[in-house]
Amino acid sequence: MDEEQLIQAIQTGDERAFKELVEKYQLLVVNTCKSFVHNMHDAEDISQDVFIEVFNSAHKFRGESKLSTWIYRITVNKSLNFIRDHKKQSLFQSIGNTLFGTSQSLDVRLNSYADRPDFQAENNERKANLYQAIDALPERQRIAFNLNKFEDLSYREIADVMQLSVSSVESLMHRAKLNLQKSLYACYKNEN
Amino acid sequence: MKHQQIRDKLIFFREQSLPENETRIIQEHLVHCKECSLFLDRLNEDFATIQSEKLVSADPFYYTRLKAKMEQHEQLGVTSRSWAQVVVFSVLLIFAISGGIMLGKNFSTLDYQNETVTSELLLFDGVKQEPIEQFLLTEE
């Protein structure tokens, strides 16, 4: 089935077509989610929400862009929403801890990678520093950077996903690289 | 180019996206600048980490887990819909009751002015209006 047939079949509720789409785009979606949350468990959770959204909104796909572009767009939005929700949750939690003096921590995964057990187990402080540097990038720079470096998308493809011009993506990527280099250099100086 | 200017271009140098003359200057600088050379190695390692983080094979049980989540979502959707119905009906009931009370207050036929007149009527003092002497005289 080609993309058009696949999406038409999903629009009619064809589960076999949906399974085919999931199998085709599973790695793309999971890897993109992982590039934002840096955690396999969360990435799978978000990716499942992405496919549920694809199934429920298949009728909204007009075929004006490539199917993969549409799926990338949903994936990026879901990942960013997840990060925002967890930031809010962490904020409320820290306020609660300050007010009620509890030291319980339900989820600190987005605050400090160095404190996370999986990163401690790997003893990979440098990987943690890299992720923190990526996460510190402004949102649009981070989207462009992640799609380019983790997903190997061209600037043209990123421009389609982000609905920007290619020159805007070039500018975002240039600034992202400069900012990332600055953060990594600061880490490098601290280590030495 | 100064040391700092070169250092700021290392990320572009590693991607070979600089003009030829700048690339040559940086190559020459790297030969004798240990700091820039080590930082470039560090950048290369960090970017290699990004590549190594990618999943390369699909999980065969992914679709099964996805279907289970979809069914769970559908059930939750039904539950939340029934809760929403209860909430909507409760709100409508509250509005209806308070609307009834308001209508009753604003459009009641019992006028407050009439109530004053009634109270005046109730307080009518017959003795004051018609003294007993007058009454007796009339009786005669």
C-alpha cells in the first residue's frame, strides 16, 4: 500500500492498514520522541499517544504534505507537550515540598540527568551534560537540531515539519550549534 | 583569526561547512593548540553519542502494547463521558433552580409597596380614627 492508500484505509478504520503504518513509522516516532525526552520508557509512552492521535485524526490529513512530515509534526508537538507537563508537575511538586516540607520526589527526570539512576549506572556524566545542553536550547532551535542530528532530516524536510522557510531553519541551526558549543565548552572547562 | 574565534568555529569545522581558507587556518591552529584540539575531540565524541543513541530495530511487541493502550483509552473515554454527563446535568439542575428563584423574586405579583399598605391596614387603629365619645354619640 502506498501512503495515500494507507491513510485512506486508516480513515475507514482499517486496523490492518493502521498496523502497517505503525510498523513503518515506529522507529521514526520512537527515535524522535527519545531525542526530546532522552528516556526510552517515556519515549515509548509518547510514541503510543502519537499513533493514537494519527488513528483518530487520519480524516484531518489532507495530503498537502508527506505523511511522514505530518507524523513528525504530531510527534514533535506531543513530545513538547510532555516536557511542558512534566515541568509544570515538577514546579508544583517543588512548591509542595517547600510548603509542606516533604522531600519526596516523584519525577525529576527533566531537572537533572546526572541524578538519574540510569545515567549514574552508565556513569556517563558527559552524556548527561550533552542532553542538558540540548535541552537548554530555545524550543525552535531544539526542534531543528533534534530533527537534523537525531533524525538526519535535511533542512528542507525540517522546514516542512516546522512550517518555516529553509533560510529560517538554516538560521535556527546555526544559532543552535553556537549555543550548544558554548554550553559544551563550559562543561569541558569545568571538567578540566 | 584569534584563538577564541577559532574555538567558536570548531563545531562548523567538524561538519566541514566552513570556506576553504577558514578550514586551512583552523587546521594549522589545531596542530599547535592543545585546548582546541581536545575540545574538537570532545565535540566529535558527543556527536557520536547522538548517533549511538538511535534505535535501529523495531520492537515486535510494540503494536500489541499500542492496541492495549488504545483499548484502555476507549474505556477511559466512556467513563469520562459518563462523568461529564453527570457534571453537565448537575450544573443544569443548579442553573434551573437558581433561575427559578431569581424569576420568583423579580417577577412575583406580591409587590413590596402593597405589603406596606397591607401592614398599614393591619395597624389601623379604629379608636384613634373614631374616638369612643363620637361612637357613643352616633349610637344615640
